[in-house]
Amino acid sequence: QSDPISLFIYDLESLQQHAQKLIENLPPRISLYYAIKANSETDILNTLAPLVDGFEISSGGEIAKIQQCKYKKPFVFSGPGKLDSDLNTAIANDVEFIHVESLNEIKKINQIAATQNKQQDILIRINPHLPSHLLTKLSMAGTATPFGIDEQDLHLAIALVEECPHLRLCGFHVHAMSHQTQV
């Protein structure tokens, strides 16, 4: 008796139709970026690239994946634990935005951008304080987490970015709740 075979079957036409329907129903001035951590197969990226505004990546390996895509799209780099080598590669490949997760990461990105003689656009990821009735079991905000700068330290992060000549603050990233069924 042999082991069972597992496989994934993708209906790329249905994926394309689903993405197009989603895009048609988005409010004006909303940009849609595909988070390739969901599925980074080249055929998936090539199917979605003509439709989405760009890709969201979370690792250096994902930079390599988007480079295999036949369409060049803008990309943003998010997530905690970014390696220096990944930041170097992202900045060298003209990453649109980097979501910064800490004061140390702000300094690190400024140093890397300086060595490449570039100015890097960033978004500060804020870990907001949430009232207790909005807290969930899956915590990405509201308490100490590896995700983002605590809300009470936001002024420190903004001041630090203003001191960094190779960074430009373009906005904020807030992921306040997951699996929330009531507000």
C-alpha cells in the first residue's frame, strides 16, 4: 500500500474573476496589494499581477518570488523580524514602502538606505491600545506584541524618523483586530 498523494489544483480563471469582482467593488482611491504569503506560486502571481496594484511581501524569499513574476509591480515589505539582508535587497529593488515595527528598525532602515544613497518611504506600524471588550484571543494589537510600535511610543517613532535623513514617513499601518465578530 502506498501513501496517499496530496496536490493543489488552482482554477486561475476563477481566481482572476474573483479578483476582478473584488476590485470592482472597492471604494474609489483604494489600492489592492496581494499578500504573497497567502500563495506565492508564480502562476498565481502572474494571474493577479495585471489586476492588483502591487504585492505585499514579508521575507527576502518573497522578493525572489516577485522577481519571477512576468509583470513588474510595486511592492511593500511588512512583518516583524526582517533580516538586514532582506532589507538591503528590498531597498536595492525599489520597495515602495517598508512597514517599520520598532525604533531599532527605523535606525536600521535609515542606515541601509544611507549606504545605498537612497531615501526610503516608510509606514509606521502602530500597536494600538484597545478597550477590553475589543480584545480577541488572537492578539496582534492591544497588548505587548512583536507587531508594531506601542501607541504611547508613537511620538518617539515620529521624532526618530524626522531625524533620519534617508527616511520619509508616508503614513501608518494599523492591524487592530482579527476574528472580531462584534464592535
